[in-house]
Amino acid sequence: MNLFHIQTAVHDIDRRSSFLADNFIGIAWPGTGDLEMHPPAAWKERLVSSYKLEGGELAASMETLHTFAEVMQDGDRVLIHDGHWIYIGDVGDYYYDDSCGIGEDLICHRRGVTWLGRVPLEEANDKVRELCHSSSTLAKFGHPVSQAQLEHMTIDAIEKSNDAPSVHVDGATVQSALDILKAALHSDKEDLRVRAAAAILQYTKA
């Protein structure tokens, strides 16, 4: 499992609210087309022809596309942040969504995200804060994920709209789910422990 940080500003518009509400992350350059349907050489050609990129800017854009489409994997962790909070998400598969077109203000390169919760920025260790303050569009944590110490932080549930419909679940089902999560806390897989801890903390704060 790897850990990444992604910038929420796309074309100078802060997309953090959309990322959180619609459970995805995304990057620019929709004109490249579906990255899974074309080889990197085609990405480069389209970055040059559609966006007139060259030199260092072209290289940086190619690196971002490569990281987003190929290095990042289902089950990895991603962080976004604002001035007060770091939001922690479980990354899903890459997909290309051009259903609304490929205008420059649209985000077609996407990955689904299950948001696990948030932690105060000030509680993160130096390595995590350094990752969050990276100037790169998409940055990979340069240390073992265990050194982020995310599982040791108190993860708050992300506030949801009060308009969302409530769903009743009987007590026996809730207890069975909690028993499974408690057992997962002792798994030898770090990502499973993190997910279980986040889910339990979200339940206790509900």
C-alpha cells in the first residue's frame, strides 16, 4: 500500500468540496483521452498538440499522468487538505469520465475514493505535513506508509449533509459488524487495520 497527496486546485478552482461530496479525486488534461486506452507516447503527443506543453512542464505533466493512472493502485491511501484538516481516503480504480465533455474546466481523469475521515493538520507528523505541502500536483509519500502513523491518529468522521436519508439497521446487525471490525484491528495487513480503526471511530462519533 502506498500513500499519496493530491492538490485540490484544478485550473485555479478548488475542487475539495466536490472531491469529498462526490467521492472521487481527479486531475486535468482531459484532451489526452482515456489513459488506459492509449500508450504513454500518445499521451505526450496530445499534451503537446492540445496544450502546447514542452520542456519541464511537459515532463511534469507526463509524470503526473503516469502516477495517477499506473502507479496509484486500488487500495492505496490518498490525502487532501485545507488549512485545518487532512482528509484520508481509500483509493479505487482509475476511470475516464467524459460524459459532460472534455472542456478545460472538467475533470475527466478520475479515481473513486472512500473517504475514511479527517485528522487535524496540526496532529500530523512532520513527514505527513511535508507531503501535504508538496508543490506537485500528485505526490507519493517517500517513506514506508507506517511512518505516516495514520492509524495512531484520532480520525474524525467527515461531516455529511443533514439532508441525507437515514437508514435503520437493527442492533444485532450493528454488533456483528462491530465484531468483524474489532477482529480486523488485529490483522497483519496494515491497510485493513487502518480501515477498521477509521470505521469504528466514525461509528463512535455518529
